[in-house]
Amino acid sequence: EEIEKGGYDHFMLKEIYEQPRAIKDTYRGRLRAAQGIIKMAGVDENLEKFLNANRIIIVACGTSWHAGLVAEYIFEDLARIPVEVEYASEFRYRNPVITDKDVLIAISQSGETADTLAAIKLAKERGAFVFGVCNVVGSSIARETHAGAYTHAGPEIGVASTKAFTTQITVLTLLALKLAKEKGEFSESKFHEFLSELENIPSKVQTTLASNPLVEVIAQAYKDSDNCLYLGRGYNFPVALEGALKLKEISYIHAEGYPAAEMKHGPIALIDDQMPVIVIAPKKGHYEKVVSNIQEIKSRKGKIIAIVTAGDRQVTDLADHVIEVPETIESLSPLLTTIPLQLLSYHIAVMRGCNVDQPRNLAKSVTVE
Ligand code: G6P
């Protein structure tokens, strides 16, 4: 096992550090930025199904569901296709309206999650075209779907999902970009800009990983917290949910992710000088709005840990701690902003003496409902 960990203390840390390579493996052979081409066999063969779809329904559980939420923003914003994201466990039992004009995308690292598998079977019975995004090759979900795309993240051993999440987002981004181009939503130059920026993401993830020592210092300051709030807007709202899930899964600290603007409808009541609030505030998107959310937290004496774009001044002046990520296109920002949150939960869990790779009560793959 020590050999498999490749010199890292835990699988989770190894898998966090593997992300630049994993993301590259995900787009290798699919993305040809220089020629302006995205090739995805399972999509190319079924292009009409996607282009004629009334809507895309995404089903998943856990972290994969969060990747689905990021994909909702990407598909709607870039490809202008309506998207619904559903917990597989709810979808399967609520007699959903599904037609043969729907495309269902099932996202699953393991490809074995019972609820996701059941949702797929239901959608197939009702005539939808079902596309899988799995990591494990030959898994049940990969076999049960009409077509699909593997993430090629490599084996993920840590129960808390890290590289599976970022590679799921990468696959779904490739798919959305391809559909946006086919639908004529993108000019040639905008398409090229996206493709070359996606190619730059692995090196920007690498740069983000260099914040690790700083994240460790921040972890030391907040490791004894009882609660933690994560806030983000737009593309980074699902990142807030995922950050909170990661922390509660492995450190057993109660954490909640919220859309920053919803804070005033409830969570703001929790904020006092004991409450760490992690705010994802990259320069693109709804930056000014997030800045005013940060001011609201500050005036209630909450402790602010902000994820910002390199060179940021405004949030940096307000926050107690900032962690910088390189600048990128807004739609690709979750691939960077999620990295420090993975590291933060990892370090806090280690400092609290938790079993990082095998947290209590959790399973890597949930094959029962
Ligand atoms: C379990 C795992 C999570 C995972 C979820 C969905 O809860 O602990 O890490 O996100 O199942 O799993 P899947 O394999 O379908 O992505």
C-alpha cells in the first residue's frame, strides 16, 4: 500500500496532486486545440440525439451530482440547452416526465451506484437516450447506457472524491463545447479561445497546488471549528457545495454550502466571530455581488477565507485569508477553485486525526439503495 501511495501520506493527497495529469488524460485524444476539433466517439455517433434534445436531464449522487450542477451552468450558458440536475434517488421514485426527446446523462465515478443505475433503467424504459460519464471502465453503468465517455482519471482509492470530480467536469465541458459549436452558438474564435484555455488548465491546476503550504497554515487556524459555511455564486455555487461535502465527509465538521445571495435567507443568522466562512470569489462572474456578501459577513465578525483570482485587491483587503488561483474563463473556474478546498479539508482532517482515506460510515461505492 505504501508503494501505491507513491510517497504521499494518503491516497486522497496523491489523488489531489494527480489532477493536472488526470485532466490531461481526460482530454487527450479528444481535444485538438490547434485544429479546432473535439472528438468524442460516443457523442459523434449520436450527435443528432444531442442536437435534437428538448432538454438534458443529469442524474447522479454525491460528488458526481455536484459535477452535474457545474455542467448545468456550462450546458445552459454555452450550448443553450435546458438542463435539469436530479439526485438519482429522488428521480427514480417520483414518476418523472421523460420522453424520447430527452437525453439523460448519468454521472458516476464507480459506475456501480444503485440509485443511478435504477434511474438509467427507468429513463431507458421511457424512451430517453442515455449517456454515461463513468471513471471505472466496464462498470455496470458503462454497460447499461446507450453510449458514454470515460473520464480516464485512473483508480480513485480515497473515499472522498477529488480527481473524479474535476475529470467529470472536464468531460462535460468537452461535450458542452462540442454541442455549442455544432449548434452555432460559438464563433470560430470563441471556440478556439475555449479549447486553448482548456488545454492550459492542467498547468493552472499545478500552479494552484503550490498554495498547499498556505492552505496548511489556514487549516491549523480553523481545525477546531464546529461549523463552517461555504459560499459561491454561479459556476462556483456547486463548488461551495462540494467544498462543504468534502469537509464534513473527512473531518466530521458540520459544513454547509450555499449560494452566496441566499445567505441572507437563513445562514447569516449563524455568523459570529467563531464562524469560518469560505467564499469562492474569482474575478469573473458576479464578483461585485460576492464582494458585498463578504462585507455582510465581515460586519458580523465572521472569519473570511476567500478563494480569489491572482492579483485580487478588493477581496484581499476584506478577507482574513486569501488563496489565489490563476485567472481563467469563468466556465472553467471550478476546475481551479475546487483545488484549495480539497486541500483545506484534507489538512483539517489530518490535523484532527481522522481516517482521511476511509472516513467512518462512508463507502466508496454505494451498491445498495
Ligand atoms: C459515495 C462516495 C462519493 C460519491 C458517491 C457517488 O457516496 O463516497 O464519493 O460521490 O458515492 O458515487 P459514484 O461512484 O456514483 O460517483
